[in-house]
Amino acid sequence: MIQLENLQKSFGPHKVLAGVDLTVPQGRSMVIIGGSGSGKSVLLKCILGLETPDGGRILVDGQDATKGDRDAFLARFGMLFQGAALFDSLPVWQNVAFRLLRGALKRPKAEAREIAIEKLRRVGLSPDVADKFPAELSGGMQKRVGLARAIAAEPQIIFFDEPTTGLDPIMAGVIDDLIREITAEMGATALTITHDMGSVRAIADEVAMLHGGKIRWSGPVAELDASGDPYVEQFITGSATGPIAALR
Amino acid sequence: MRDAPSLPVRALAGLGGAVLGLLAMIGRVTLFALSFFRHLLTPPFYGREFVVALGSIGWLSLPVVGMTAFFTGGALALQIYAGGSRFDAQAVVPQIVALGMVRELGPVLVGLMIAARVTSSIAAEIATMKVTEQIDALVTLSTHPMKYLTVPRVLAGLIVVPLLVGLGDVIGILGGFTVGVKSLGFNPAVYIRNTWDFLEPLDVISSLVKGVAFGFISTLMGCYAGMRSGRGAQGVGEATKSSVESASVLILTANFILTGVFFSV
């Protein structure tokens, strides 16, 4: 379970997170929605320690995320980045098996390669992709490889940062389905940030909306359309008029 | 309402801001260097990345280093011969070429070539990794970017650049020898004996120590600029440019200081 208590983060005078309170129950898929620049990515980065919060607490299974063994903490996480963030200098299989080739989870090279190929197969990629380099793959294939890397070490918690951005609707649907299936199979806790409402409905058990640096609304995905919150309603209908200012 | 500051006050404020900015940068680079040494001495070590860095910094720099040293040595021989003929001192070509290449031109030219070729490449690569979130990905995969990216490259620079400097010295002398023998009519055996007899161990040691210092500076500044890169293509371009500028200036400054340390009378 992930608990955020009064999480705060500013960049200069700009307060991005102004006291975020959020709970992601274990084994559930939480999707955070919100406009561009609303602080969704910063929220994920604070949990992972990529950004240092100015205030508040981050608890993962009751443990303060900012204290204790960092490697052991991160070993429980997998993350799919918005642009996949694959290492250009490594072939696909070494990207997928990165964690299995070094550090505490190190395995023999042949075994790591086998696991990588198995994970690639799980995300719908054939074994001949394993020896290609990321630059040789399409955007959709790179996302799949990123997903395979995120699940390679069987993490308990998986973060998805804009998993369908830049993909065509069919490929976006494929990625959504994979995320749903894989997190269910693994029993992992999932936290996704997106502004793609198709993804929200495909992936989420729970939805939270981040606006003005705070969680504006949260609840089960089934209640999203009847939230009664004008901000959520404007966001899910994509209306240019409403309480959320839209630049024209 | 307060009056706007006068021109001298604004100029002074600008100067003060620039000095503070420079001091802040020196502080950041120093902390970065200390962090390198701390991570160098603590596991894990990434052997594969170190071997790759040895190849890209050392092996792949050989052509540019070799050609630069050879032609500089040749040009130096021509200049000394032409200049020396004004006061009947053409015979000292082998000695001056050897001294000039080993003490000064070899290390500095190799250092600047490494700054142009390696520092820029390291800065651009790491900056691109930062912009495309590959550095963040490393962290989430429990891999410290300092250990994985900086330590292998700087360690490789520390080891391989002095070797390149030594090789550059030899190739530079060979360039002078080729011009001396083929164009200026020197006897090959005499040229080699004059070169060999004239050089002292301290000349070679100073050259190699400069190589170590320049290897450290060039790779460290590449990593530093890459890690501190701003966003987008402009951030990568700025990081690359500033890495080469700062490495070049630091190499020339370190060269002046080391020359003073070794040869001040």
C-alpha cells in the first residue's frame, strides 16, 4: 500500500504539489488524471526519490520511503517511462534484463537472457527483437520493451507514466490491455498517470484527479462519470469551458 | 520609491554576480569530483562499462591523436630549422622538437584533442540520457548514475590519456624526425641520438603526469556537464558546448600550473 500524506513540492515560486493526500491500496490499480503540468510526473518522481519533496510523508507498506535501504526499496518497484527511456547503447534483451545482470538480483547471463525473452514474449514481442537496439524499434515496440523491463524483476509495485502517449489508438489499446493483464497476473499495485481517458477506463480500479497541487477527487472508476465534481466532469468530457482554465 | 541603481553600481553588481556564479560552479565541480572518488572506492563496479570507455576514449582516439602529433612534430621541425638558421642554430632541431613535444605540445595537444573528441561525446551522451529520462530509469533500476556513467569514464580517462600522451610524444618526435631526415638533411642516427641524449626522465614524467591530469579533467567535465544538462535539444547543445569550453580552459590552466611545478627555476 502506498500512502501520501500532505506531500509538497515547489520549483522556485511555483508550488506543484500543495499537500497531496492519497492512498493506493495493495494490489489495486490507481490512475491519477490531471492536465499537463498539474504535477502528476512530479508526484511519481517524489515517491521514487527522483525528486525530494519539500514536505509531507510517503509511506510504502507503512515504511517511510525516504528512510532505510534505498536499493531494497527500489527493488520493489518497476516503472514504465513516458518515452520508454530505453538505454540506447544496450540491445533490447539487456535493457529488459538490466536489473538481472547487475546488483542484488544478478543472475547468470544465459538465465537473464532467457527471462528477458520470456518477458518480451509476454508483451507480444518475438525473440528476434531481443538482439536489436532500441533505435531500430517503433514507438509502440519501445513501449512494450519498456513494459517488459518494468516487470522483468517481478516488482510488487509498478508505475506507468503516460503509457499510451504518442501511440496510435490501436497500439494504445494493446498497451492498456497488457498493463491490465500483467498487473492482475502479478497481483501488483499499479499507479498510472495519464490524461488519456480511454486508458483510465481500461486500466483503473480507482481514479484520482490532481488539480491545483491537490487531489481534487478520488474514487472507484465506476463512479467517475457521476463524480459530481465540475473539474472532473470538464476533464473527462474534454470541454474547453469550465472551472479549469484553458489557454486558446 | 527607490531610484534605479546607477551604471557603475549595476556594473559592479553584474561583476559580483559573475564572480559568485563562478565560485558556485567551482564548488559544484569540486563536490562532483569528490563524489567520483567516493563512488570509485565503494562497490559495485561496472567492469563492462569501464572496458567500453577504455575503447572509446583510448583506442578510438588513436587516429586523431597520432595525426595531430605527427604533423605538429613535423611543423615544429620546419619552424625551428627556419628560425634557428637566423642565428646558425639549425643543428638543435632534434633537441628542441623532443623538448617541445614531450614537455608541452604533446600533452596539451592530446588534452585538447581529447576535450574536443571525448568530452563533447560524453557530455552529449549523458545529457541525451538525462533528457530522455534514461538517468531516471537507471535510478529506478537501483543503479547509481555516478557509478554506472561517471566512474567508468573518468577512471578510463585517468588510465588511457597518459598513454595517449606518451604515444603522442613519440609520434610527434617521429614527425620531426621524418621532416628532419627527408627535407632538412639530418643524419637519421645523429637525429635519434641527439633526441635520446637530450631528454631527461623528468621531461617524460611531467608529460605523463599532465596526461593524468588532462584525462581526469576532460572526462570529469564531460560527465559533469551531461549530468547538469537542461531540457531538450538546446540543453544538450549547451551542455556539450560548456563541457568543451570548461575542459579546454581547465586543461590549459592545469598545464600552466604543472609546468610551473615541474620546471620553475
